[in-house]
Amino acid sequence: MECIALADLLRLARGSLPPDRGEAIRSHLTGGCQKCYRRWQQLLTARFPDDSPSEATGASRRTELPSPSPGRCSLPAILLVDSFAEGRLLGFRSTGPTSRHLLYRTELFDIDVHIDRAREERCVDIIGQVMPREIESTAPMEAAVQLLIGSRPILQTRMNEYGEFIFDDVGEGTYDLRVTFPELTLDVVGLSATLSPR
């Protein structure tokens, strides 16, 4: 059997696969494919953080992360890189930075974000790309992307087939970013969309 698509692993975690397909996937997971088993464990850890299931079936799971809708797996993203966290070079004059680079990571995806100065005053362009962490991933790359303040969406766009998205002329500030696949949501909390000096 070929490696399991991420969408099928998500359906298995939700229990929404036909019995014969679910049994075939469980057999593959317990049959020695380390790549699929590792991805399955990452998915269970992200979805059910209070458990440590020892079987590929995940039978001991009890608790889900809060998610935007029932039955949806939500993966929180952590900030790995912020170009503003690096010290500025002393002795150089500048009118201020023209871009900022942020890199976020979930168990299955990286989210690369650039904050660029926009045409409008005190506004920025938010340019991003969602990339599967495994090169061979067959995850669907078209998804909705929302910019939120608290739980309220203020802007929405769609990713293209390469995982790229853009929000133009957004007022500087702190936002949340949500990427919504059919059965999976990636959440970035506290995206600092500003180029203003601290």
C-alpha cells in the first residue's frame, strides 16, 4: 500500500472513513511504515494533547484541542523566526525597516509570512505561504485564509495551489491568522503586522 494521504489520516482520526478503508489504513500504520506512523502520531499529539496513545488506532484519546468547528482538527502555530528580534546594526542611518519576516511552525506545516510596507500610510501588505513540512506530502494546498481580530474575521482570501496568499493594505496592528483546509485548521495567534519601531 502507498503512503497515506493527510486527508485520510484526518478522516481516520474523526472516524469518518468507511470501515474497509479504515482497516486498510490501520494495517498500513501498524505494518512498519515509519513515515506514515510518525505523521499519525504527530496528528494525534496535536489533536489530543492530553493522551499518549500507544496504538495506531488512537483508541485511548479523550480530549480535543479547542477548534473552530466540531470535528475539525486545529493545529496551533508557534513562532520560530521574527526578523525584528535580531539587533539592528549600530552606526547605520535608516528611515525604518521596509519588511519583516516571520516563520511559524505546526506539526505538519510551516507558515512563512512577510510584512511589507504598503502604498497607504500606516498600512502593510501581508504576504504568506503555507508549506507542508514533508516534501512528499499530498496535502491539498487550496484553502481559505482569514485575518481576525479576536474571533471576528476582518479579511478573507484563498491560497493558490502553491500555498501562497496575500492581504493588501492592512492597517498596522496585531491579528490572528487562520488557514482552513476541509478538515484541518492552522491557527497563528498574535501575528504582529507592523513595521513601526518598538
